[in-house]
Amino acid sequence: MVDSLDLAHRASARGAWREAYEAYSGSDELELTPVDLERFADSAWWTGKLDEAIGLRERSYAGFSTAGDKRGAGRLALTLSWDHMNRGAFAVSRGWFANAERLLDGLPESAEHGYLALSRGITALLAEGNVGLALPELEQAHEIAVRAGDRDTQVLALVGKGKALVQSGEVENGLAILDEASTSAVSGELRPFATGLVYCVTISSCQAVGDFRRAAEWTEAASRWCEQEGMNGFPGACRIHRAEIMRLRGDWPQAEKTALAACEELQDFDRIITAGGYYEIGEIRRRRGEFAAAHDAFRTANEFGRPPQPGLALLQLAEGNLEGATAGITRALEEFREPLQRVRALPARIEIALAAADVETARASAAELEGIVDSYKIGDRRAPAFDATVHLARGQIGLFDKDWKGAIRELQQARDEWQEVGAPYETAQARMLLGLVLRHEGDDHGATAELQAALAAFERLGAKLDEERVKELLGRVEGQRTFLFTDIVDSTRLVETLGDERWRELLVLHDDLVQARIRESGGSVIKQTGDGFFASFDEPKAAIDAAVAIQRALEAEESAPDVRIGAHAGGAFKTGANLTDYGGQSVHIAARIGATAGAGEILVSRETLDGVGTAFDLSEPRATVLKGFERPIEVVSVDWR
């Protein structure tokens, strides 16, 4: 018995947690003192047995209480408060904290009093975001810890102060303090719990202000520490931070594997960090175009307590759900109060607003983004990642406004800064948009160079959707689409005949009816074109079905306008500020065919219907010269009646 306990004591003292756990497990529990139970709990905690650790800590607390040791009982109450807070059991956590305050009240100053002040400060900072309340508590914790000779609490108070300063905008001072605290962790002078917490707070603070290079350096240091044998819990958090850096640097498969393993390991220890891990997994899957799997990851992150935005809104945008994306990012920004939270969401709001042609919202969001970034400068300059984000937003808005020269300047800056950060996906995104702007400016050679570089990066990363977009821009279209144009005939005469009010009523009826029939047939409305619509379909048959449904529905109305419809299938490339429009010869042919059709007619290029079975009679082909095309094209009329 003595030998087993002696082995447990020695193993615990050197941090050999598995060895300590096995030694304590093999001892007679009746012989274990409250101190033994506390150390036994630590060994269970570090080997991933949180429920058992909590049970042992409760027994240790009871032992100290029975012995009248209020300091010991208070210390265990504080530890249990942290355990339950990390699991999301906030009421239980507050109960243990109140118990600790009661036990320590009136006792001579000790290390436990410093730990109590530290807990108040960290809770105010992390749970409430109240820097003003946190700083005095952290200062008090540091002073008490110095007097008590408690190095762990000293450094934890220091790292809390550093995070508070960063959060309040004193970035350079805050990061300097975090570097100092993390150096204490590297030196090995702290116990494991304090070491892990210092690393986590430092890395997350660096990432929050866009200093990814500094975050990567401390992540590497933390990872070396995390690889010590026999440790779970904090190593999971370290691996999630490592996964974030891997994702940024473009190693997506390993990043996802690392984050998944860490989430499995961490979920009983810290729900907040686990939630962040699942969010990271969702972001990786979204970029790869794995939409269903991304939804699953974002849903799990939300269940663990991490809002799934802005990733979920960008996922919905990629799926074509513009309404859902707009609602999601708007709600998120209503809830995100802290500036650094808003910085993460505002770029998504800009992208989504431009997709909805809401340029005023995009401009307002870009102005807010730049204002926040300027308030979090490191010294006299912005962090490269933050500056790149601002320039990308400006470039997107310049593209929308057709300010080609301004957009080129901004996107070049974004490209160069993302390269400096070492973020290949973000660099490729900037290159893709830059290539599109250069094409509009007439610099085909420069456009091709940027697009080819973006394509190579997307292929290497496995970003399938982005890869397809760039291939379309380069003219490397895979497969075909069928494009359909509708237009009201003699709309000017109708306005004069009906009057403005009746015309508006008729137009609303027409718009709702046409859009509904396009979507019912599996098509996508690309945009409204004057008094008509431009739509895209996967197959010619779906486009013909939609055209027939439109004409029949209009005929069934008492006073519907006459509409002409044209359709053509072929390759095209995506255009527009967010690549939601189509361009190319096939689109122009479809538009010209529509303009050639008569009132109530569906006119389709003959080649579009080659080999396509249809239940409707077709006219004999006729050669038609389309405006802007030298050679005539054969078209047929669909008898929809």
C-alpha cells in the first residue's frame, strides 16, 4: 500500500499522469487523504476521465470540509467551478464559486484568494466580455499571487490582462504581455493546467486580431508541449489551434483530421473550444464544396454553443439560398456586439449584400470593417490579414461598381498581403476576382495569368466549386447549360393603354408567374432583364417545360401580357461581382433568339433540341440572322398550345 501511494505521489509530481492514475487506482481508497484524492482527480482529468475527476474532486472537497480545512475546500470548490463552467453547466459553476467565496471569506490571505480573484477576472473577461470589471480583479490576483509565491496565478493573471488589453484595442501592449506570459510557459516553470491555459489564450488572442504569424509561432510551441505522453484535455485545445493554422496554410485534409480527433478528445472538457473545433471543420468542408457535411459540422458547433456564422451564411450563399444567407448574416451581426466578433462576420455580409445587388449595405459594412481594423493596429500598422480583408472588400465593391482601375489596385493589395500571411486559398480568391477585373479592363494576358494561378491553387487545395468557377472564366467549361430569356411584347404600348397603376398590378402578376414556373421546372432565375427574365437550366427539356408552362399560365389569365421566349444551350462562364451571372457566346445567342421570337412564341435553336425528346410539336427549322452574329442560326418554334 505504501509503495503504491509513494509511486502515485512521485508520478504525479513529475506529471506522469497515466502512471499516477494507475498507481492511485491500485491503492486502497480508504487510505486516501483529501490531498491524495485531489492529486488522483488531477491524474484522472489529464488522462481524459473528466466525470471521474469531478467525482474525486467532490470527495476531496468533502474531506477538506470535514477536516475543517476551509482553504483546501475553497480551492477544490474553485476547481469544480471551472470544471462545470467549461462543460457549459453555468448554474452549477456559479454554485461552486459562491461556495468558494464563502469558505475563503475572512481567512488570512493565501494563494487561494489570488485564485479566487483570478476566477472573477477571467469570468468577467471571457464569459461577460467586461474588460472594465476584469482588469481590477486580474491586478488583484497578480498582487496576491506575488505575495503568496504562486507563480501559476501570477502568469495567468498576466495573460488575462494581455487578452483584456488586446480586446480593448491596446493591441501592441496586450500582445507584448501575452508573449511574456507564454515565455513562462515555454520555460517549464508553470504547472500543466496553467501552461495550457496560457497557450490557449495567447494563440486565440493573436488569431482574433489577424496576427496569424505570431499565432503560428506560439501554436508550434504549444504543440511541442502538447505531445508530452499521458496528457489529454488541453492537448485537444492545442490541436484545434494547430488545425486552424493548417487550414489557413492550405493543408485541409490534415487540418480536418486533427480537428476531428481534438473534438473527440475535448468534448467532455470544454464545450466552447470543442464548438470552435467543429466550426473549423465546417469551414474546411464548405471550402471543399461538401455542403451536407459542412451543414452537419456547423450544426454540431451550434449545439456545443458556438454560433455557426458567418460560415453557415456563406454556405447558404454557395447553395443559391440568398434569402437564407442574408437573414443569417443579418441576425448574426445583430447578436455580435464585440468588435472582433464583427470583424469575422462583416466580410461575409459584404459578399452576400453584393450578391443581392445591395451595394449600400456592402459599402456600410466595408466602412465599419475598416474602422474596426484601424482600432486594432499593431503599433502603427494593420495586421496583414486584417489589411488584406479590407482591400478585398474594397475590390469586391469596385468590381460591382465597374470601377476597374480602383478594383485592380485593391485586389492586387489583397493578393500580396494574403501571400505574405501564407494563406493560399484567400490568395487564390483575390487572384480570381483580380483576373475577372483585368478581363473587363481589357488586359486579357494579365487576366489569364491571375486566373491560371488561382486555378492551380484551387486544384491543389481541393476547392471544387472555386475550381469550376475559374475554369468557366478561363473558357474551360465542363458540360453545358440551357439559357432562357423571356420578354413582354409591346410593353410601352401596354403602359399607355392601361395606365401606371394597372400596369404595375399586371407586372407583379407576370413576374410572380414567370419566376414560379422557372423554379418549378428546376431552373434558376439569374436576373431580371427589363420586362423579362434571364434563367438557366441544367437540361434543354427542363427549359422547354418551363417555357410552355409560362405561356399556358399567362394564357389562362384574363388580361396577361403577350410574352416571347428564346432558348439556347451551350457553354458559358460566370461573371458578376460574386460570379452569379453568366457570360459568353451561348448567352448572347439565347438573348438574340428571344428578341427574334414573336408574341406568344417559344423559339429555340435547332441544335439545342437535337436528341432531346419533347411532347410538343416543332416547326420546320428556319435560318435566322441574329444581331451581332455573321452566320445565320437555325431555330424552331415550339407549339405549346
